[in-house]
Amino acid sequence: MKDANSDNNLLAESKNHLVAWYLALIGFFGIFSTTISKNPVLPLFIKGLGAPDSILGIIAAASPLAGIIFSFPVGFLADKIGKRKLLVISGIIFTLAPLLYLLVNNPLFLIPIRFFHGMATAIMGPVALAIIISFFDKSKGEKLGLYSSATLFGRTLAPLLGGFLISFFAAGSGLFNYRMVYFAAFLLSLPIIFLVMLIPKEPENRSFVKVFSFKEMTAVLKRFLKSGLVTATATVDMATYFIYGVLEAYLPLLLIQKKISVSKIGLLFSVQVISIALTKPFFGRLADRIDKRLQILSGITILIFTTGLMPLLSNYYAMVVDVLFFGLGMSLSTVATSTYLAENVVKTELTSSLGLLSAIMDIGQSFGPFLVGFIATLFSYRVGFYFSGVIAILSAIFFYLKAYRLNSSANRSISAAGN
């Protein structure tokens, strides 16, 4: 009997391990498909359609806006009708959206298309994380790291293929080379549909009409915001992605001021992304074994110091080392915040909470470049980077107070409610 139970446990563990890899591949192809549709083709496609510079920013903002708006409602629905159903919807959007770009002749039509495409990632992110956390208890950090690394590799490789396709089909007339990139995005999205079908079905089979309630959704939001521990954890992620958005937007401009070539700047960002992608599974495994609070604070502290150093460094190789450590700090912190939040929310509201976390991250990444743009215009890029560091310092202090100093039974009550 003991041997039979052992065999069943090994079989279940093997199936769960496959689920983690299915989700990692879904994340890879999903992010690859959306990134190749954006970088570097989107601004070139918009220009090719004859759009003025003023509309480029609006089109670019449409996709992250979908994440801000839909991540929480999607998480709420997933908790009610089942995560797999929402993942199927995400797969359908991933597949349909690239085909819509092929029909565009008016740049204004790109606004709803980018918003529609952004809905796919808004759904996939929190739902995939919630499935991983629900399948894995002791190794959830490691599996979350695997999923996150897969998405980062997709984000890294997509611009390389997109740039190659644009150059390879450059001899074609009109916008042919850009449309070939979107056709490639369609082909790369097809595996998602098949992979989603391999995710095990959940026993619940409730309908959307019966479960959707604005009143209940508002109650979930209030519980999330009422927990100081949960909001402090989300604030760390918001500050992290605030800085990350600033780096993406303004580090290239800062480096050009330092007379660093564009090719070297591209290599710098590759080092950063690769450092995050390669270390996430390791730091996820670490989060399963040590105090997550310490890991989160260590990560955000590294981000504070590396961000503060960026405006001061003039040597390129010193900047490479700084950016490498920035990536390590970001990897160290972000892989622990999801698992720590999962341990401190009502279990039946896990996907809703992860959806809120995702929306807060999107707000940070979108609002960072917007705010620092004004600061850089009034003062300098250096002041903008220091301001980003101050935001991170405040988030670290807030998290420390809630996680260590003020972590009373009131803070833990939201977790207890789900047990």
C-alpha cells in the first residue's frame, strides 16, 4: 500500500512538473509574439503608415493600459470560473491579434489593436502565476522563476528576429516587410493554443454570468488594500518597475550623453535581461528556502545603489557591471514578492491578488518614464535617476515597517481568513 501511494505521488509530481514547463512555454511564445509585434517594428510601421510623432506615444501606451485595466478583473474571474478558461481566452487573443495588424491601413486602428493585444498578456500573467502557485507549494518560487525566465528569453529574442525579418524582406514594396513580421507573430502564437489544452481542467464549471459581481470585486480590492503587508509588498514591485521603466526610456539617452555608441548600449541591455533570465529560477529556489522578507529587501537595496551609481559612472565597463548587478537585484526581489504575497492573501482570492499586483507593476512601469520625463526636462537625467532611487528607498522603508516592525495580527488576518 505504501509503495502504491509512493508511485501515485511520483506520478502526480511528474505531471505537475510538466505543467510548469507547459506554462513556461506558453509564457515564452506569448511574450515572444507580443514583443516581436512591438519592438522594433511598431514605430517603423506607424511611420510607414504616415502617422505623426504625436500619435506614436498613444499607440505605444495602449497595450500597458490594458494590463492596468484588466489584470485585476481577470484575476477575479479566474478565481470564480477557473484559471484554465481564462488561459484559453488569452491564447485565442494571442493568435487573433497579429492577424489584425495585417489589415491596418489607418494608424488610428492600431490603438484598439494594441489594446486588444495587451489584453492577452494582462490575462496570461496573473493566471499563469496563480496556476503555478496552486500546483506547487514547496517549490513555487523555483517554478515561478522558471516561468519568468522563459518570458524574458522571449522578450530578448523577439527583437532580434523582428529586426532580421524587416531587413530580409526590405526589398518588398510598401509595408510588406512589416506585415511579414506580424505574420511571423501569428505563427509564433499558434503553439500557445495547443499548450493551453495540456493544462489540467479544474473541477469548477461556473458561468461568467452567475459569478461576476462588482460588489464582491470591490470587497476583494478593499481587502487587498486594507492589508498593510500586502500593499507594502506590491509597493516594492511598483517601485522596482518604476525604475525599470525609467531605465528602458532614459538610460540610452544618458549613455549617448556619455559618448557611448548605440551598439554598446544594445549590448548593455542584453546583459541586463540575460542576468535576470538566468538567475530567476535560482533566486526562486532561494525564496523557497529563506526568509522572503530578507530577499525582497536585499533585492530592492541593490536596485537603489545601482540606480544611484548610473549617472555617476563614465567608464563603459563599470556601467556593464552596474547594470549586471541591477538585473541581479531585480531578479532577487521580484521572484520573492509574488511568493510572499501568495502566502499573505486569502487563498480563494489568489489570482485576483496577483492580478492587482500585475496592474500595480504596470502602473509603476508606465508612470515612471512619464514622471521622470518632466523631471529630466526641468533638471537633468541625473536628477531623474536619483528621484527613481528615492521612490525605491521609500518603498523599502514602507515594506520594512509592515513586514518587520508592524507585522501584527491585523496584518496577518487576511491570510488567516483564507485558511
